[in-house]
Amino acid sequence: MNEVNAQQARVLSGMRPTGALHLGHYHGVLKNWVRLQHEYPCFFFVADWHALTTHYEDPTVIPASVTNMVIDWLAAGVNSAQATLFIQSQVPEHAELHLLLSMITPLGWLERVPSYKDQQEKLKEKDLATYGFLGYPLLQSADILIYKAGLVPVGEDQVAHVELTREVARRLNHLYGREPDFEQKSQAAVKKMGKKNARLFDKLRKAYQEQGDHEALEVARALLQEQQNITLGDKERLLGYLEGGGRVILPEPQPLLTKASKMPGLDGQKMSKSYGNTIALRAETDELAKQLRTMPTDTQRVRRNDPGDPARCPVWQFHEVYSDDEVKEWVQQGCRSAGIGCVECKQPVIDAVIAELQPMQQRAAEYEQQPELLHNMIAEGNEKAREVARETLQEVRQAMSLAY
């Protein structure tokens, strides 16, 4: 069950609405979303319930952040005609699946998620001794599984969350995937494939189960994906039948590793609101220029005629993101020889950041003037998401004997 089949080649990703988006979000997430929407069916959501796990005492920042976040997505190039954009809390099926999954998820699985204690340590000023905070990785699992998403773009630090999701899906499939008439339904589904394909499938299944032939397993999986005469439910059933288990109710997702964002903050650390070192996507040009001009530089370059070392300077990290080889060479030589001052060094970065953000800011301003369009776009995305989520939840309810 480790392969992602054609039906499950959906991408699922979300963002918490807890304030203005910044360049770190753009380079670390949004540029990747823009690329993925051309390659896969994508579901991108505003994780407002997740925002409540850390902002439950003062949720007033959330509503405005939701609207502004979606505007920034669109301004950055995310296209509602190519991807499904929606708000998590407007698809209540997420919450119901989360509840159902909580019935089968051992407490220890949640307590061992690396970010659980890590976030508690980082956010000591907040009272995070809540079920919502403990259970948020399981809500993330529900977010993924409700769409049967096969691919989840994450950085290396988030792979543990996808692994938890895989374990939860595996446990649910093990507990409820063995239907009373599983064998009969599977054999009936095989017959729907036609005599030739049915014989080939049975031969490949036997080769895998009796001889451990993994090549036969791969060929059989590919054969199933080609079938036009059987339903998705039958395909999932036959995947389990092929591998000797039960029906695959919720497929296990795969992490889609993304490159770590190289976007530094104004102080050289990773750009993050918690460090207070961000440049907002909608920062005014004058404010943006002021932020970059007042950036710290090489602390050992005290006077204008002191030679410096770009490796010690946060501004150089911006050059690595925004400057071409010619400008980088100019910076390296000019800094080390004291041929240029820090103000001169910063100017190409200022120009490049302004050039990157101005088109996005213009598009954002246009969307701000069209609240009705924005409302309709999200309402349509919410409904599209609900249609898929309802189907999955119906299957889970039925598997758990709740389809009255």
C-alpha cells in the first residue's frame, strides 16, 4: 500500500491564518504551490481550526487573516481554476473524521510527535496543555485522509506528521477493511475486468502472494489503474485483495519533500514572525526599503574602509536569493576590499525585492476591491472540497458500522 495510485495523486496542503504572509511564505510554500497546481489536482486550504490550537485565547486576528491570506495566495499565482481553495472550518467533515480517527489512535502516538514538545518549549508563554494542541497532528491526518490525498508537500521537519497519518490509515484499514463478504466482492470485481485481464490479475496476485514477486505486484497495481470497467471502490478493494489484506478504505499518503526555503530574515535567521524579522508581502515600498537599509551587516566591519566578509553578513544571504552571478561577484570583491560600502551593497537587494513584490501587491489590491468575487471563489472551493469529503466520510462511516 506504499504506492500512490492515479486516483490518489492529489496534493493537500494548508496554512494557518495567524497574521500577514511574508517573503518566507512566498519562497517556502507559495512558489511550490504554483508549480504543483500545474502537475496534480491540488487542494489548498486555510487551516483556521489549526490556528485555534495556539490562538484560542484571542482568535480575533483569524477572520481578517483568512481573507488576506487567500488574497496573497491569488496574488502570488495560485489559481482557483486549477486548484481547489477552501477554508477548513467550512468543511465540517474534517472534524467528524478527526473524531472517528481519535477513537482508534493510541495516545502515545500523539505524544511522540516531535513537534508536540518542541512547540510547547518554543511557546512557553501560551497555555498549550489542551486536547486541541495534543490532537492537532491527528486533525492534520484527517485533513489529508478526508481527500484521500496521496501526496503531501512538507519539509523534512514535518515528515513525522505524514508518517503518523500513514499509521492511522493503516490501523483503520486493518480494523475495518475486512468486509464480511470481502472475498466474494473482490472476485466479482476481478470478473468485471474482462477475461484476459482477470486471468492476468489472478496470475500476478498468485506470483506475489506465493512467491513474493514484487515485480508482479507492481505490474498488477498498474493493471488495476488502467481499468475503466470498475469503480474506485472496487480498485481499492482489489488493492487489498492483491496484497493479502482487506479493502483499502483510506490510502496511505506519501510525503512530497520540498526544498527548505533559503529565504533569510532581516537578522540572518530563518524568516519567522516569532523572530520579528519578516518582510510582509504587502509591505509599503518605503517601509520595505527602510527595513532592508537598516539590516545588520558584518559586525567586524566597523568603518567604511574596513574590509568585510560576506559570509558574516545577513545581507549576503539575500544576495544569494535575489542576485545574479555578476552582482554576487561585485559584492564579494567590493566587500572584501572595502571597495563598496554596506549601503551600496544593499541597494541591488532592495531593488530586487521591490521588483518581486510590486506585481503581487498590484494584484492583491485588485482582489481587495472585489470582495464579492473573492467570496464566491471561496464558496465554490468550499463546496468542491465538501463533495469529495462527503464521499470519503460515507465510506468511513460504513466501514465503522455507522451508516444507519
